[in-house]
Amino acid sequence: MEYAKLCIGGLTIVIIIASYILNQRKPLNFPPGPWGIPFLGHLPFLGLEPYKKLIAWKPKYGPIVGLDFGSYPCVIILDYTLGKEVCAQSAFAGRPKLRFTAERSGGSTPAVNGSNSVALPYVAFAR
């Protein structure tokens, strides 16, 4: 009986890990970056001064680095001129609709709730 419980527990863990890995696949054109920890991403590696770690990764991964902040994939631009060029494009105007900002604001934007957090609205037009 103990053997059956052990097998079921092991199988459950394998299924959870496999489903996480399959759900976390990034697009083929996602920028290179270091390996992250499941569910935590790269947050534990950034430390108290994340800009220093990002600058250290620039020679290895280039001016565009792909990271995971928790379970949110992010693209970090580490070059001033490239960042200026990207910000000038209308496709990057405004803020994206993110689940965590909607959860913190109670689902409505713009909003200021009791936890002193502000969620700005998504702007779909160029400024």
C-alpha cells in the first residue's frame, strides 16, 4: 500500500512539473537570457541592485535580454539608443493590460484602491 501511495505522489509531481514546463514555452523569437527558476523566474538572481546584474548580463546576452519576473516573461532593453528607438514606435505606446495590475486595482482602471496602488489605463494610440 505504501508503494502505491509513493508512486501516485511521484506521478503527481511529474505531471505538475511537465505541465508547468509545457505552459511556460516562449515564442521562438524571444530574446536570449539566463535560465530561471520555475515559478520565481529570475527574481532571486537580481538581488538588491538589479541594474548591476543586468549590466553584467549585457556582454553575454546582448542589448536585449529576455527574463521572467515570476511567471511573467519580460523583455529588457539595455542600450540607450535602442531603447529610445523602441519607445518612438507607436506599437509600444501606453501600458499593456496585465493581470496583476487588474487584480491590484480591483479589476477597474484607472483606480486607486485602499492599498495605495494605482493602475493606469491602457492607451492603444500613439502619443
